[in-house]
Amino acid sequence: MNDLNSEGPGKEPDVSILIVGYNSADLIARCLGSIAPACMRHTYETILVDQGDGSTQAVTESLFPSVTVIPSQGNLGFAGGNNLLAARASGRNLLLLNPDVELKSGAVDALLDAARKHSDASAWGGVTLDRNDQPDIGNTVHIPTLSEMASRVVGRSNVALRPGQSFDADEKVDVLSGGFVLITRSAWDEAGGLDDRYFLYCEEVDFFYRLAKNGHTFWRIADARAHHDIGHGEVASPMRTLYGAAGVMQFARLHWSSLRENSAFILIWLGALQRYTIGSLLGLWHPRFRALAKANRPLAMRPGDWRYGYDPKRGLLAKLNHKSKA
């Protein structure tokens, strides 16, 4: 058996699989059940924390007793949750895995094989697929730029239109999606893990950005595939849009000059205002445009909520906590 959780302590697994759950009871069985067929030739341990209502932990302990469940310390966000799990992990590599990802057979083995093939790199990410087995938008995670933000104001994102992007061959990339990615323990420790000043979104961008500045490289591996079709093809929810903007602004606050940060805020706001306006008008005839308007309304109408990212005093969480107490 390759799951070292079932073999007892004292052995260092090839990989520690880290899963941060949040009210994921309806998803976690498929995710955990896909791990064994995905990692047949290497040893692993699986460690999970439930940061939600406890239902994810209950399902895990009932159906997958070999999984190590870490007691929750509240909702620490994606970065804080993974840092908590990594502190308990003993593997030579860490695999960050979202609970809504279902691995294809051999997917983890493919990443570990790639770690030997592309041994100059520090991280190797998989290709996530939609319900039609097509690469999903999660594979276009990118370092924020003002040009990309401007392109969204005048039309479609120039990142999505990047020529030459292929998911059928291994490719060196600037950043990998945090939902399905293998990272060497040494690189993780060098970076100090994920920056827990982020709560949700852009934390992996920050992580790879910092590593790249120190000369690290990363690969996306074509044979490492998994399904991740939650919400694919649908307009993002208002909260997802709000957290996404806050994540980008947190990155801008931490890594850019004041001028670039302010420019990013203006461009994100203009893009949201445009989509909200167009969605409101065309939504009179089509429900998809109504959903577009609804998703962008918080960004367009309440820019102060996300303007300062996750700043403890002025950021999104502080704003939401204040409103919940009002």
C-alpha cells in the first residue's frame, strides 16, 4: 500500500498531499478516492484540515480513516490552511490539492516523474480539465500586469489570448495553479510557505513570484491531469469576484510601487464598472448578462471593500467583519 498513513510513522513519503477543506462534504469523497489510483508508484501521506462547518472532516474520518485530519484553528484562508498542514507534513515534496479536484489515474505519479525529468525546477503543476475533458481557465493563472488589466477594460484578457499556449506538452511557465501543484520541500521552506497575509486568491501567484526572483523555475506537466469542473463556463459569483480583486490588490500592495498599485485599482474598477453596466443593459434580454452584472456589482459599486486587498484594518475581511457586526 502506498499510503504511509496506513503503514505507521517513521517513514518519509515521496509526497505529502495537503487538502484544505471548507464545507466540502459533497466533494471530498471523490477527491480522496482518486488519490490512490493517481499515485500507484510512489509513497504518500494525505493530510486534511476542515476550516468550515465540520462536515468535510466527518466524511473524511468516516470513509477514509487513513487520512490524517488536523484540528481546525478556524478559517485561516487558503494560505494559512496550507501552512498549517505543511508544518505537519513529512514528505520530500508537498502536493497542494483542492477538495473539488478529482485526479485522473497516474496524475501524481506523472508529477513525481516530472520532478526527476525537469530536476532543475522547484514545482510542477498539473492540467485541470472541465466536464468535457478540456483544459479549464485555472491553467491560465498568471502574474498580474497593468497591460493585462487594461486589456480587460477594452475587451478580452490578453493572457487568455496568449499564442502558443499548449496543454499537450510539458511547458515551463511563470506560475502554477495552487489547486493541483507539486512543490519541493526545500523550495517551500525557502519561501517560508504561502504568505498568510492573503486570505483567498493570488497567494500562489505571490509564492511563485517570490521564488522566481531567486532563480527558481516551474513546469506544467501535460500527463498530470485532473477534473475540476466546479463552476466551469459560468459567470463567477459576487463573492468570488470580490475575493479575486482583493487578492490582486494585495499582490499589488506588497510588490508594486504606489503608482502601479493605484493604476491597478483604477483599471480593475473600470473593467468591473464596464461589465456591470453592459451586463445590466443586456441582462434585460439574457440571464447570463444579468449574472455578469450581479458578479461585478460589488467591485463597481463598493470599490472601497477591495481597494486595500487584505490589509488588516482597511482590507476586505475588515470591511466584511464590520458589516456583519453592524
